[in-house]
Amino acid sequence: MKIAIISDIHANPLAYEAVSKSINKFSPDKIFCLGDLILGGYNPNYICEKIIELKEKMKDDFIIIQGNTDKMIANYTHELAQKVIDAFPAMGYSYMEDVKITDKKYIEFVKNLDEKKSLTLNGLKIELVHGSPRKQDENIFPNLKEEEVEKMVEASSADLILCGHTHKPCAYCLNSGKTVVNVGSVGRSMTDNGDRRAVYLEATIDKNSKFVVEHKFVEYDNILASRHILIRNFKHCEDLAKMYV
Ligand SMILES: [Fe+2]
């Protein structure tokens, strides 16, 4: 069984389309999406439309959960926007504008997503989370101490835990027997080595529950994507545009 796992598209259609092409070549039986569809990109409506289309086409073979920024968009308040502006002005102003330009039906869509999902495939227990099993916005970064990661996933009984959120792909094979894979980000990749290609995960599970996972790095026109952000012309948008390249 083949599965493609995507996360953190962040309203970036050019990155999403490039990844979709690559996924089509892989021809997976299932696709999982680990949240963060809308915030901080240039076309949230396009991404939501495509994701809903995919859900309608693949039905139960497409599973999506909610990311922390999906929840922020769904529960927008001026007070929260001000807090985000104080911490990271460009993201705060994007937050204010994204809520205005995103169709209400798409905001409702992300509002109603579950925070996590568990399933068993070929005997392998899998948990899908955005940050960690214990917290939607917890960071499973590369190069953490194994004990720290063990604590983050302590509450999960899954063999394979798939997460996103940090935009930095990584993986841990823990002493407890659990495997934790951060799939990285499609639309706002932030690898430590400066590689800004879109990232997703391909997984293959055999009949005996043995699995192989591989991060896939996909080139897209990130210069054009950064220009699209500049066209939106909200305060400090140039800071978000720069992060694409
Ligand atoms: Fe994200």
C-alpha cells in the first residue's frame, strides 16, 4: 500500500501543483494532509478548493486534519491578530488579510476538521497529528534529544506517528519502538540547509506491517510565488515573500 503525506501547504498553489504532479507519478492508494492550508500564502481559496475536490474524488482514501493556523483562522479575533503582529508582524498582517479574503465556506471547512486521527493499515497503527500527539502546535524539530521526542509522543499508542507544523522534515526511530516522521512543508519549506523546495512524504507499507518512508523534495517556481505574495501588498508582506527563496 502506497501513501503520500502532505502538510503545511499555506496557500501556495505553485508549490501544491508541483507536489501534486509528483504524487500522481507515485500513484498512491491514499493521501493524508496534516493541516495548515490557509495562512501566510497568496491564494487560500485555490488551495481549499483543490483539497475539497481531492476529498470528493478519493473519499475515505483522503484524510485531512486541522493545523494550528487553520484553528487560528477559524477562531479569528483582533486580540489574537495583535499578539501575532507583536511576535511576527508579517504573519500577523497576513492573518488579518487572509481571514478577509478566504471564502466563509472554506473557513467553515477548516473549523470542522479533527485535530488528529488514528487508523490501522496492514496491521500498522498510524496516528496523524499536526504538531505532536499531545499538542497541536508543539514542535517536533530535527536534532531533538530522543527522550524529548519520547515524551511528546508518550500518549500515543501508534507505531508510526506522522506530523508537520515545523516546516522542517525529519524522522526519529525511538527506543519505545515508535517511529515519528515530520513530513515537512509543501508551501513554506524551511529546512535548516536553506533548501526551499516543496517537501512531502511517500510511504509504502507491506502486508506484514513493514514500512518504508522517503521525503521527496520538489522544485517549483518559488520566485514567482514570492512575487504573488508581494502583489497582495499587506504590511510587511515582503518578509513573507523573502522566506520563499
Ligand atoms: Fe504551518
